[in-house]
Amino acid sequence: MQALGCWKCAHSTEENAAKVGFRALCPSCSAALHSCLGCRHYAPGRPNDCAIPGTDPIRDREGVNFCEEFAARLTPSSSIDRTDALKRARRLLGEDIGD
């Protein structure tokens, strides 16, 4: 069993990475573990920000979701630079990002 690291605080949890429950929360920061940001398929800039085509739209990337394609990210996604992803998305949309 591989323990799951929280995407938000990188705390190693007792959750089995292969069987993260839909409503599982990090015991350290209470972040939703079964969320887009905790999924290895999370891909900012792709349709629905997901590497798997045709997934259902998710509004809150940080919140609990019921996506059947969820696969826990084994490396905590604190390594995901959300600022960088936001800048790339804004460039794609042609918005002035001031850098």
C-alpha cells in the first residue's frame, strides 16, 4: 500500500493511494484528497483541465468530486505551480498578464 501525500500541504496520510474515498480529507489541512488537484490526470489548459478526454466538467478543482477517472497523484502536487498554469491559461486566452 502506498500512502497518499496531500496536494495542498504535502502531509503523508494514512489513505491508500489506490483507494482514496470520494469524501476523504487530509488530516492535517482538511483539503479534499479526491479532487482534481490531487489527481495525476490533472492537466491545466486541456479541456476540463484533465488529460482524459470526455470527463465530466468539474467546477471546483480543489473540492471533493466524484470523478470516476480519479487516480491519486503519488507526488504531492505542491510541485504544481498553479501561478505558472494560470499564466499559461491567460496567454492562451489572449489576456494581458502584465509580465
